[in-house]
Amino acid sequence: MLTQERLKELLKYNPETGIFTRLKSRGNTKAGDYCSTKDNKGYYQIKIDNRLYKSHQLAWLYIYGNLSENHIDHIDRNPSNNSIINLRKASCVENQRNSGIRKNNTSGFKCVSWHKGISRWNVRTRNKGTEIFLGTFHLLMLPLAAKTYDDYAKANHGEFYSPSVIRTMKGTK
């Protein structure tokens, strides 16, 4: 298991920028080089002792001395921002509450989807494994549907509240 001591032997972490650099030359990389690569979800990762680690987990280990058993949440929802002030421990549920809009979302708002069968917007979320139905709304009431989710989330998600925001579509400003 990777320890803080071993990590600090190999890498230097800048808590303000969230960037790791090598302390020793290795293969094609020289001491002082950045040492992370991005995965397909935008998270930086670093290979240490033949094992791949997410950079945000390594940042936590570097500063706090342990690999968190919980999730490490990116407060600003940017998976490549590993500055220590942007990271916090979170349960799986809390981490999901601070997520953005899913790629297949068509409404532009979190937890709001179109129900073809009744031709209305549905607002649904989950809390402690239970689906919460917050209402249905006519076609022109999409902003009210989004506000309904926001009001629920503000009241129930605490510091992990993440607003239902309109996603900018490609080609628009």
C-alpha cells in the first residue's frame, strides 16, 4: 500500500495548483516534469510502483497522510482541478449530489426529463436509495420544474447542493 512517505519520496505536490511533479528522473521523464495523464473522464492519474492512482486521491494522501476510504469530491465539479482547497471527503451519495448534468440529458436541468407518454416534464431524484418524485410540469413550465428540483436539493443536500443549471449546447454562447 502506498504511504505518504513513499509518495513524498517520488513526487512533489503543489497544493495551490494541484499539480504533481517528479522529484527523480525516471525513464523518459526528468526530475521536475509533470507526471500525470488524463483519463477519458478528465481525471488526472499517476502510475506509482506499477499501480495507477487518481491524482486527487494522491493529493489527499500527500496533505493528510491517508488514502481516503470515502470518495474525494471536486467542489467545483472540475475533475482536473486537484488543488487541495477544491477537494473534500464525501460519501458516494454526496459525491453524486455534486455532479453535473448527465450527457444524455435533454432538458438542460438536473433531474428533469421529458415523459413522452404524458407529454410533460418529470422531476425525480433519489435520497438514501429511495426515488423521490417531485412533480410533472407542462411543456412551457420547464424553468419551474428546474426550480422545484433546486428547492428540494437546497433543503436536503447541504454543502453538497449543486444547482440545476442549463448546459450550454455546442454552437451556442
